[in-house]
Amino acid sequence: MDDRPARLENLPTTIRGFCYHDDDGEPYVILNARLTREQNRKTWDHEQEHIARGEMFNEDYHEYEGGITP
């Protein structure tokens, strides 16, 4: 993984991870500590794609739960 901040948290196993931005607008990734390193690597890559597309700053974007997708 690169230098982007990340943290492992015990999340429900239905949540693999997510990204958000801190008060300075810097991206931050939360990964599920209950999952394997391989699963977290895939989640990390997935979250990096969201960051690269700027979806963290789009309040209308929701990936799941019937949300609006770009």
C-alpha cells in the first residue's frame, strides 16, 4: 500500500472498508481488521479508485443502498 493514511478497524464483516477525507481534505481509508490481508488489498485498491475519481467530494454519490451513482 502507498503512503496514503489508512487504519484497520473492527467493522461488521459486511463492510469491507471505506474512504473519507479529513478536515484538510486529505483522503483516508478505513479497512476491516476482521478480513484477510488479501481482502484488504482488494478493498484498498477499490477505495483508491474512488479517491482518483473524486467521488469523496461528491455528496450525491452513494455506492450502495439504492444511492445515486454518477
